[in-house]
Amino acid sequence: MTVIEKNVCCTPSEMSSEAFTLGPLQLGPPCCDPEPHIQIKNLSLSYADKTALSGVSLDIYRGCITALIGPSGCGKTSFLSSLNRLTDMIAGCKIKGEILVDSVNVHAANTDVQALRRRIGMIFQKPNPFPLSIRRNLEMPLKEHGIRDRYVLSHRVEKALTDVGLWDEVKDRLDSPALALSGGQQQRLCIARALVLEPEILLMDEPCSALDPLSSAVVEDLIKSLRGRYTVVIVTHNLAQARRIANYAGFFWMQERTGTLIEFGRCQQIFEAPAHQLTAAYVSGARG
Amino acid sequence: MSRSRTDQPLISVLAISAVIAAAILLLILLFLLRESWPVLNKVGILRFFTDDGWYPLEARFGLAPMLWATLAVGIGAVLVATPLGLAATLFTRFYAPRWLALPFQRMVALLAGIPSVVFGLWGLTVLVPFIAAFEPPGASLLAGILILTIMILPTIALTADAALAAVPEHYLRGSAALGFSRATTILGVLLPAAKAGITGGILLAAARALGETMAVLMVAGNVVQTPTSLFDPIRTLTANIALEMAYATGDHRASLFVSGLMLMGLVLVLAMSASRLGGGRLHG
């Protein structure tokens, strides 16, 4: 099996879409120089009555798409939420271990959570635009982070909407309610709302699973286009999707009643030559 | 919708109940119209707005001062109670420690259950003398507004709390993930999301304020005049009915029914604006 080594993640515009079919994988390129953007060291996460995750260590590489796969309830979403400290919102949630984003310790007591979340955008399973106009949805994050200049605001709004391919669809009705958009448009608006802050990292929790197949494909193409510009961590139950878009993949599984990371590696390796038999069983559809 | 045979009994029960509810409203309206008809027919509806005084025995039927008084006391109470009720709700829901928030909410709920005549008693013996100390006579528009404020505040606070509690969790997470402060989350996301429910509560409270009789009657002084200051004694349409119905006959009696019609008109306008606002939910 020859791996076609392409400098994929650094030149997203050169990628042809045929390269990401289910055919011979050209994925899992050595992403420029794999440079850790987020380092997770021996992370354990527990809620009041149960341990959701234990002993997770991995590096997430800058500019790459990292897919987290595995059955429901094995801690993928908990893991994702711990990266931007959204776990703070859950009473009784305790974190052990260390998460470093460019050597900033995420869970240190003196970390500026608001500044951290500005660097780390998050997209949820269910599109959640605020019940405001399209424009207000995008301007509010900017204003919250101190940008008031009218010209800058409208420029950044247009840029974010263009980036997600929504500009032409909504430019004539920016002041109409965001909730009147279709599900796929709403999800793209949510991605635009995250992008408008110019984050470095995007966390995505099953961003396509609540969408119809066509919208899902549009959003998936959009995520693919983010490669190289953002560090993307995406939780997905759609193995084919993970295969199509990810550079790296991590496989989570329940072991001894707690979720844990079984295997992490280049996407292609995880899908075609998994080292662990659980991974092999899961990606082949035999288990999970 | 397809109707299977098992639906039939349920449909009948529901339909009958609906007809009864609608019929009662219609009958009350018809009754009001019938009772007020003699005087409406004789002097015309316009005279009730244009006559320069309320001397029904001398055929002067000016209800306008009482209409203005009713509106002034109702709107005043809503204007005072809305910020207070909203602030109390936001504080207990988002900032107060648990040990304070829970008893506070219980107390507000209890406040909603106090009979209006008790508020009236308290207003008569405490509030009116207190206002009189600054600006006699004390029984005034201001006293009416304050009493009504206390009465409708729980309605506004409780409905706002329920509306905020019903805001989907994903708005909160989305807001947190964007690095919003708590203040921005509340003002920028939660309040717009709960707007329909909060507005509904305010309109409900306004309807109660317009319709409240006893407490206002006890503290407002009941002088028929268009209020020009907060310290003027006023008489509301409801108080007018309650005060004079016992001895009114003939055209006088009929003109009291016109007061009732006018009140219903006010509440109808309110209900219509409520449904319009409710229908605009998506455009928040």
C-alpha cells in the first residue's frame, strides 16, 4: 500500500475533492511538521458519581483535523468539553491531569477562561444560533471581545459568512431572524459565529448528525476546507465521514467502566492498519 | 388529521368544553351590551367620552376621566413592576446563593396568593398615611400604582422565571463556548430567548392591574377627575362600578354597564396585542 504523501493540510486550496472519497486513502498525511497544538497528559474526568474518562494522553496537531470516534457514552464529548473548559458548567465535574494549549494550562485556576474560549471555538450537535438576527448572532461575539468599530464589524461578519459559504445566501437578509434559516444553514451560521472570533482551534461535537444528508455534505465540505487554517477536533459517529475528512483519528472505548483512549494515530492507519483489536473490530463494524 | 372511532368520545367532550368556554364569554358580552343598551341608545356612545362630568342622574355621563385614571394606574404599575420583577428574577436565578434564592422564590409565590383586599387594608392603614405625610390627601394615583405594583410583581417575576427556565440549555452552552460573560449571556442571549414568555407575563399582569377593583378602590381616593399629578385622588372604572352599583337605577345603572364594556374593550385590546406579540416569537 503506497501512501500518496501530499502536503495536504498546508494547502487546502489545492486539494481536489476526489482525493477524499472512500477510495484509496490519501489521507493521514504527515501534516507538514506535526506540531502539537494541544497536549493532553493523563487526563481523567469524573462526574459526581462516575468516572467518564481516565488516562487519556495525546497530542493534537496544529492545522490538522483530528477525529474522535467510538461508541456513545465513552467520554468523547466530555473530552471535547474539557478542552475549552465547558466542563466548568457541569456541577460536580472534576478534572485530573493536564491540558496544554500552546503551553497555556487550560485547567489552571488563574487561566482566563473567556480569553481561552475566544481562541477555541466550539460547534454543537444541534445548531444553536441565538434567537436574534443573523447579523446580531455574529456581531455579539465580536462586541463581547471589545470590537466596536462599525466598519471592522461588518467586514468581519462578511468574511465569516463568506468563509462558510453563507454570504450569498443571506447577504440580503442579514437582519432577518437566524432561526428562520434551514438546519444546515443554521449550523453553518454557528460555524461562522465561531470563526468570526478568528480562533485557532475548533471543537466540533457531531456537527453533522442533526442535519439532512445534503446539508451534512455541505457542512462536511466546509469542515474539510478548514484544514490547514484551524486545528479541528471533531467527534463523529460517522466513520465514513471521519475517514473522508480527518488527518488523525483517536478511538475511544469503555474499559473497566470508564471511557479511555484505545488508540490514536494517523487516520489511515487507524482505519486500515489498526494496532489494537478493539479498534479493528470497531472500524470494520464488527463491534460498537 | 384522520379521526379514528376511538377519538370520537374525546373529541365530543373537548368540543363541548370549548363551546361552553366561548359561549360564556359571548354571553357576558351580550349581557353587558343589553344592559347598557338603553342609555347607549338614548345618548350615543360618544357622550361617554365627551361629557364634562360624571353626574349620571343629571344625564352627564363623562367616563373619560375614569378611563384615563384606569390607564394611568395600570400602566404606572406595569412600568414600576416590570423592572422590579425582572431584576428580582434575574438576581435569584443567576446571582443569588442557593440558600437565599429558594426562600425568596417561595415568598414571591406566596405574595401572588394574598387576597387583594388584604393589600387594600395594608395600603389604607400604612401606605396612604405615609404618602399623606408628604403630600395630602394620601389616597391617590400614586397609592394605587404602588399597591398594584406589589400585586402584579409576583406575576411578572414568576412568569419571567418560568420563561427563563424554559430557555434551551444549548443557548447557554453556545454562549459559554463563545467566551461570553454572564452579563452578556443574560442580556444578549437569555432575555431575547425568553422574550415571548416574559412579554406574555407582563400583559397578564397588565390585565390584572386594569381589572383589579378592591385594593385600588381602598387606596385611590375615588374622586372622579383626570389625574394631573401622582398625588391626585382618582377613580378607576372598576371602582366606579363597585361603588355605585348598589344603588344605581335606570340610566345610571345602564351607564355603569358602559363602564364595564369599556373595561372589556381595554382588556380586549391588550389580549390582541398579546397574541400579536406571541405570533412574532420567531422575529425576536
